[in-house]
Amino acid sequence: MFKRAKQNRVFQDVVEQVQDAIVTKKLAPGTRLPAERELKEMFNTSRGTLREALRVLEQKGLIEIKLGVTGGAIVKRIDTEPIMESLALLIRSGEVSLEHLSEFRIKIEGSLVELAGLSAHEP
């Protein structure tokens, strides 16, 4: 399922490959990723680099890392809560204005209407 990682910014390549597998539903929520040893071999990377990638995936809310004998990296259901929290912080800090959010909403709603129209015409 995974390819050897590219050698520049290896952890980013690992993150992108696992993230893509989750987003495209190749890895379903609740799926346990292979053991660290196996992932190291699949990606042809070091333990430290692999752990860095797994931490990034955990911070993104895509996996949960459980410790212990029955532990490991487990794919989580993609959740909007972290996005909403980040957005709330951006608004409170003044980094994003309500005007920007309004513009974003208008663009997104237009795209959603277009997608709905396209899927309504599919058999």
C-alpha cells in the first residue's frame, strides 16, 4: 500500500502517503497501522523519522497512538471539531476576520451547489 519515502523531508512524504490513504478510504477508521518495524521497512526510513510523521498525523487528528502491548497507531474518524477549534482561535486572535469567513462561505456554498448538481445527474 505504501511506497518508499522520498529522501528530502522524509517525514512529510510519510505523512502525505498515510494521509492520502486515510482520505481516500484505503484505511478506514479503526484500522490499526502496521507495526513500527513494518512501517520503517515499507517507507525505508529511520525510527525517529517515522515517529515524527506519526506525531504529525496524530496532531492532525487522523490517527490515535495508543501505548502498551495492545497499542499502536489507529486511524480515527475525520472530525470537524479540531478545525472548528482552530478557526475559533484564528477569529479570536484577529488573524481571520468575519468578512473573510463570509467570503469563504459564499465560495464553498457555490462549490457545493455545483457538486450537488453534478451528482444529481449521475446515474
